[in-house]
Amino acid sequence: MNSFKKIMSAVLAGLCVASVLSSCAKQKKVSDWRPNVTDTNVTSSTLYVEKVENLPDDFILGMDASCVPSLEAGGVKYYDFDGNEKDVYEILAENGINYIRVRIWNDPYDKNGNGYGGGNCDLDNAIEIGKRATQYGMKLLVNFHYSDFWADPGKQMTPKAWRGMSIDEKSEALYQYTKDCLTTLVNSGVDVGMVQIGNETNGAMCGENSSSLGGWQKIMQLMSAGSKAVREVCPNALVAVHFANPEKTESYVSYSKNLEYYGVDYDVFASSYYPFWHGTLDNLASILSDIAETYGKKVMVAETSYAFTAEDTDFYGNTVGEGGGIVKDYPFTPQGQANLVRNVVDTVVNKTTNGIGVFYWEGTWISAGGSSWEENSTLWEKHGSGWATSYASEYDPDDAGQWYGGCSVDNQAFFDRDGHAIESLKVFALLREGNTVAVTADALEDVNLMIDLNGDIVLPETVNAIMSDNSRQAIPVEWHNINYDAMKAGGVAKYDILGTAGGMTAHCYVSMVEYNYLRNWSFEDGETGWTATPIGKFDEFKIENKVTDSLTGTFHYHFWGAAANSVEFTLEQKVDGLKTGKYTYSISIMGGDGGECDIYSYVKINGEIKYTAETTITVYNEWHTAVIEDIEYTEGEEITVGIYVKCGGPNAWGKIDDAMLNSVKE
């Protein structure tokens, strides 16, 4: 019988709740959420760690390690720095981790008992992890997703057993479920210090959506039901709410206002922060501090991570890797990974009001252990040690049903493919006093160039070496095997030119482009040259700095509207200095949740639209390019190019980038 059915048993609830309430009241202290203070005696002769000043003894240095039991079921073992096989939770505790975060899904199994994957994170999994964490002196953050599988900004699905319920029925079920789970955990001897009611609940939770009628009220009703259960079972554990995308500051302001307006009882406003997606640390500190100061709440980072290598160790592919597709503020090395951790902790401690902790996400999720994709696939399916199994398609057909498979964050763990701890794990223990070693070159910074096909190809003579203290030093570089003629004759294309600097391999990513008559064609200079005209009343319409959402460079034009039929606008540029001839105009767009759309690029001649090309938005990172060819222009005419966007769907959003106006050779 699976965990969901067991914890829903009325017998269990009736027998246990009273005794646990009494136990909590007698044994728990006001400071029970605070982590234990331990002396780790960790040293390193190679890892540079700048001391985090003012780091409190009770600051939370946490690790989400939810997939461990599923990996171990398939034969994975973990080893300390001396090569000794050990319980991985003991290794974490020895290296400064004082809290373990574990997710709980209601019923992550199909009707035949096959697990959905991602660790098959039911209550039984949480009990096993909680016992082991408690054994080694660490507290547990219980992370309720209130879903049968992954809950994140892209999906907040109702558990199978709660489908069809009214909001009052669902709230009661959520309250009882939370209460029963916590009762079972505490009765099992688990030291619960914090409980998270929902995971990355960006305007949705447990099947309720803020864009629907009464959406926020329903979401807050569910959160209040979860909080009530926490207060009753373990009144001194902290209650946390959790959101993602802190770079969208307006959204965080909205979330915190709604929590206050609807009277949700919580202690901690928690945020995800992945540096390759979520903007700057200064922005993170600013928005969290505003919330802490406005509402008197504690704040923390519930998830962060970074890669120690670009290598794929499980034959499935990685979320982040080489190639210029993400913000790469740190090299993909153990030192780079450690510097990220150190800087996030420093930001929460010294730049953020009421910051209480940082959790690293799934730092123990390594390869399932097979020597091929076929071997790993068998392990993923049997034990749920990949992000999703094929069985998850019954619950999540659109995502897991198409992309089930392995782990895409194995290169962001603190253990190598064979389970041996890597040096960066020591950063948690070394933060308090710092670890000063000789500063050395750790990696090389990538070079990115855009070069006109009609211009000269000139590569830089130096590249930046990224030092172990995350500073930069310019050093000479020698580029290899450059075929300038082929690059000029190859048309629009991107090249990875390799070189050598300081004994390391350097990359220069060269984009060969046609001459573009548009100013600020990829929005790197903000609004310059462009006129944005909102027609509908929607929520966000602005230049956004986010390389993962850009087609070229780091900037693009972003739009979003919560209400249906609210998104409507034009974005255009008047062009000067053209000669008589033929031209091609193109502009690219991607997005989602558009509903019924009317989107087209256009060219105006003397104020009248003369040319159009339709396009559309579908899903994230699928760019569509509207192309208008054979535009006939006579010198002296007024010419304007642009794009018109109208979307019917609630929460319609999109990104616009790479507007091109090129001459046509005749």
C-alpha cells in the first residue's frame, strides 16, 4: 500500500495526533527551528574560500537531498574525501550542512505501483531521509509540493485523489494530509525544523491558478490550511512559502501583498535563486529585504546550484553546459561552484534583511551508476532515480510524457559520477573562517563576438583568466586553425574558435552576421531606436536582461499579461539612410500561453502597411521568425518596420529579439 493511502488512514490520525501534540508541547523549545552548531574541523589545501563576515552560528546551510534512497536502491554508493564509503548524510554533516530539505509528493505512483521518478518522493522516502538527517544532527525542512509529481512555476497539478473537489474540500484534504504527514514524521523521531507549504507557487498551487476567478483567494486558502496543520502538530517549526524568479520584482511584490491581504500565517518568504536564470544577487537581496522589512518576515534562499563541470555523466544531458547559452558568472569547476555558494551565502547574511539560510538543491543527485544510457534507463525506470519515468506520463503527459529520463543536474552535485566527494563540498564548513590559499588561474572566460560579413575578422589578443578568488586577469591567447575565407564565404553562421592561454583551452564564439540597417537590433542598448506602444492593459512590457531568454546577446523585449485578452501592442523602428533597392526584414519571437493570437511583422511605407508576415508563439525557447522578403524601397520614402502582437490567453507571455533589415543583392 503506498504512502498516500497509509497516511490518509483515519486510524493513524486518530491514534497519533494527540500524543504528538503533547510531545511537541513538552519537548520543543522556541529555538527548535535553529540548526545545531557543530565543529567540523574541515581543511583544504586547494580550495580558496573568502570568509563570510558576520555569519551567525545558527545560519542555515542546507542541502536538498531527496533522490538519495532511489539512487542507493540502484547500487549508488557515496565516499568521503579519504575514499571511505559512508552514509551520504553523515558526509554532508561532516562538511558543514546543518539542514536537509526533502520534497514530498502525495502519490507519485501509477495504479500498478510504478513510480513516477524524481526519487519517488513520497512520505516513506521523507521518513527514511529524515531519520538519517536527524541521526547526524541535522534538522529537516519538509517541502510539500501538494502534487503527485513536480510542482514548479510551469505546473502546479492537483493530486489524483483531490481532483474534482471544491476549494473547501481540497483545503480540508490538504490540511489533514499535512497534519498526518507531520504526525508520522515526528512520531518516527525526525527533527522537523521547518515546513514549506507549496513549491515555487508563482501564481498557482495544487491546481488553482491566480488568473482564474478568485484564484489568489483560493491559493491563499490552501496555504492557510497547510500552515494551520503545521502550527498544530509542531508549533515551533517555521512555516515557509516559496516562490521563483526573483528577477521579476513586480511579481514578488504581488505575492507578498497577497499573502498579507489574505492573512496567511507564515514565518519565512523563501526564493529560488539560480544564477544562470534569476538575475543578480544585488536584485535578490533588494527584493527579499523589501519583503522582510515591509512584513516583518524572515527570508532565505530555498534553492540554488551551479555546475562543477560541463561533462554529462549519465548520458541524458545537462540543464547547464558550455556554449554561451546561459549567464556564466563562474567557471564550471569545483572552485567556481564553491564561489557561487560563498557569494549567495554572503548576500543573504550581509546584504539581506532577516536572512536566515541558504539551501543547495540536490547536491547529491549523481548518475544512476550505469555505464551506458541503456543501463541507466533501466535503473531510472525501476527505482525512479531519473527526473521522470515513462509511468509519469499518465499524470504529466505534456512534460514527463515526452521527456522522461535521467538526471540533468548531475554536473551540479558535490560528488563525482562514482560518488566520491569533490573539494567544493568543503565550502560550507570553510565559510565561517575562510580558507586562504594561493590564488591561481581556475578557468578562462569565453569570448563572444558579432562580426559583419562585409567587415574584417579580428580576434582579441588576450582573454580573461578567471582566478580562484573570482577576479579576472588578462593573459595572452593564441587562436588555432582559423579559416578567415571560409568564415566570410559561409554566410550567416556561428563558429567556435579554439585557442590556448595559460595552458588552458580558450573559446571565442564568433557570430557572422549580415549588415543590419536597424539600430539596436538585439535590444542590447535598451529602448534605443525603438517605439513600444501598448494598446491593451497588461502587466509587463519592457526590456529584460536575461541571456537564457534571449536569441542573441543578453537583452530582449519582454511582455506578459495575467488577464485574458489583455496583451496587445506594437513595437517598431523608423529607418533612416536607406538607398533605393530591395530588402528583407525579419524579427523573432517566442513565448507561451498565448491562446488565440494575432501576431505579424510589418513594413510601413509612408505610414501605410505595405508588407506583412505572420508568426506565432508556442512554448518556451521555441523561436519563430517572421520574414518579409523582396521589400521594394525608393530613396526618400519613409520606412518603418515593426511587429504587432495580440494574445487571447490568460498569462500570455513572450520575448522578442533579433530584428534584421538586410539588403538583397540583385
